[in-house]
Amino acid sequence: MTERRPRLSGERSAQTARPEEAEPPRRRRNAAQTRQVLLHVARIRFIRDGYAATTVRDIADDAGVNVALINRYFTSKEGLFEACLGMAVSDISRDTENVSLEQITVRMANKITAGTDEARLQDSLMMLLRTSGEERVNGMRREILLAVSQKLAAAGGRPVDDQALLRAQIMLGTALGITLLRSSLHLTPIDSADEQDLIGPLTDVINALLPRG
């Protein structure tokens, strides 16, 4: 008969170990990181599938989280889309804040040709340009593009009337078009133009469209 070894003081068998000791503790979720993951995957979905065709279940599955977290962090799909638009407008408009027309030209050329940032800028443009079929969502897009246009118009130091705003929107359309020609169509020679190549032509366009006050 096999002799049983006496159990040492404090020793537990695998059968009697408490669950918290038998399994490693779960890592606590990082709320800020989860929020950024949701923004990233939602942005991709909205660009690829459009707002109407994207569901909160799609986004939650892509992010690997419970769908309830979307409501917790963003209230709704519309709230999440609005947060994505906020990221897009930051990418496009941060370089027009309280700067001269010369600085805008240089920053615009740098942004358009900035490598990995160029892909992010393209995503931002698609977020702003792709219609959704929902007036509320399209209205948000128009408000953002109008705000960017107003900043461009004000940079020339002249009153922001309808004529100045029209010129600023033509300038904005030029910058958007350059980015899309490079990122989507790879049209030469604009696709291979570097920052210095673009500064001259962009300066000519800005000087023609947005004369200083």
C-alpha cells in the first residue's frame, strides 16, 4: 500500500485551490486605449462601407470589444461618427490656426507630402467628402468644411464675405484634389512631387485666390 505524504502546512491541492489562485488575474481594460481602438476601426468602416451600412456591431466586432462600450464612450453610432469627424478636421485644419498665408502654404505642402501622414490625410478627406445619404451626417460634414474655409479666408486679413469665402473654398478644393490625385490615382508627375515642388505652385494659387487685405 502506497504511503500518503502528509500535507505541509499552508499547502493546497489543485482540487482545493481557489479560482483566483488557479487562474492568473485578468488585465484591467485601458479605457483610453479602447476608445482609440474604437475610433480607429470605426474610421475604417465609415470610409469603406459608408455611414448607413456600418453597424455598431460591425465596429465592436472589429475592435474586439462588447458593443455596449460604444454607447458608454460615444453614446451612439452618430456620436462615434462625430468623434471620427473631429479627428478628421483636426488633421486638416490645425495648420490654419492663427498663421500667415505663407505659413499655410508651407504647412499644406508638408502635410500633402508627409509619407505616412499622407495616408491619414487621405482617410480624413474621405471622411469629409463621402456622402452618407443622411442629412444630419452630411450637415456635420458641411459645417466642418465651412469652418475650415472661413479660417483660410480670414488668413488673408480681409473681411470674410461671400467672395472671400468662395475663393477660400476653391483653395481648399485645390488642396483636397491634390491629395486625392496623389493618394488614390497616383497621377504623375504630381504623385512624385515633394514638398519643395509643391510650395511654388501652391503659393501662386494662394496669392491669386486669397490676396492680402
